[in-house]
Amino acid sequence: MKVLAVGDIVGESGVRKLKEELPKIRQEENIDFVIVNAENSAGGMGITTKIFNELKEMKIDVITMGNHTWGKKDIFSFINSDNIIRPANYPAMVPGKGYNIYTCKDKKICVANLIGRTDMGVLTENPFLKMKEILNKVKNSVDIIIVDFHAEATAEKIAMGYYLDGKVTAVFGTHTHVQTADEQILEKGTAYITDIGMTGPKKSVIGMDVDVSIKRFETSLPERYKLADGDCFLNACVFDINEENCRVNKIKRIVRK
């Protein structure tokens, strides 16, 4: 089984790039299951009903979110849908699901979404303890467990990888929008990569306009961010899972310009 995880979609141009490239990747890589992080898909912050419907039309299996989950009020009308999950370590009373279980090729796949606590500016519960709680609930009822850890700090992501080694099938990072080159199979069999990158404007500062971003750093003034224009690229990762032991045989990074 091949699982495709697509890095943070940034803006409507990122959505268009996904729509353009996904059919090709599906065919070339024989993809069976698709996970897309869409927390930046609407103007760089949140997701709208329109974009949610577009992603469903692309037959995305799971949409994951992050620190901008609540960026657009539209989300409250579809957050309880089966094919969208938000960070599981948000407070327990918020709407939506932090993980869900799906079926693909007669395998039960649990996809979980977590958010980091280091330099994220969001008050959340401990992602390590929350994931431990999820594992206790699902470990005997699923075949494959995949985690999208939406976090800023590389150290926090790496620690999560080792924490879950041997307990889950794969851990991939999102949020920093820069694809890392550290994909690996950890000692106890869990596939890991610190960040799968972003899908959005190529000439940008993690999706935002270059001049505006530089001005913010140069002057320290609260210049309003705006999305960058121009050509987009797509960052993603393919996890090739052995269907007999449900372990990842191979990880392949993808960059489509």
C-alpha cells in the first residue's frame, strides 16, 4: 500500500497546484491513500467550505489541520465530517476529531493529528501524553497508524519520532513549510521525516510575499502578511507500506515544480 502525505497547502494557488499534480502522482506512484494538510489553504490561514469541497472532489482521504484550524469560521459547519481531523491535543471540549479510522485495501488505518507546544503560541495539552492515550484506544483495532505532527521545533518532532518508534507506522512533520532531507526508518520500524514541506508559491517566504516578509524582519513593524504570487511547487512524501507486516519499506520525498 502506498500512502501519500502532502505538505501544507498555502493559499488558493496551492489548492490549484494540488489539483494539477495529484492525478499525475497518483498514477505514477500507484497511490492508494492520500493525506493533505490544509490549515493554510484559505488565504494562508484556515480552510473554507469552498476549499473543503474542492479537496473532497479530489478524493482526498484525510484532511489534517494545525494552529490555524479555526482561522475561518466556515470550519464549524464541517469540522465533524469524517474526512477532516484537527489536532487531538486541543482542549477536549472543542468540536471535531483528533484522529479517525479509515479503511483501505482491507486495512484499518488510524490517522492522528497533533500540534506541538514549543514556540507555537497555542495553549494545548501535552501531545506526547495525548498520543499515548490515543494508542491505548486504537492499538488493538487498527493495522496502520499514521501521525501528522504539526510543530515548529525540530527537536520536538524528532523526540516524537523516537517516542512513537515501534508503536506507529509513520510520523511526518508539518508546519515549517520547508521539506527536510532526514527521511528514515527508525530502529524499531517507524518511518519518520521532520517536515514534508509545503504546497504553494515557490518564490516566497514559507508562502508569504518576499518583500513584505523582509520588511517585517528589517523594521520589526507589524506589516500585514500577504500571500506570494507566481508559480507554485508541491512538496509531499510517499510511504510504501508492506501489507503483510504494516511497516514502511521505503520513504520517498516528492517535489513538483
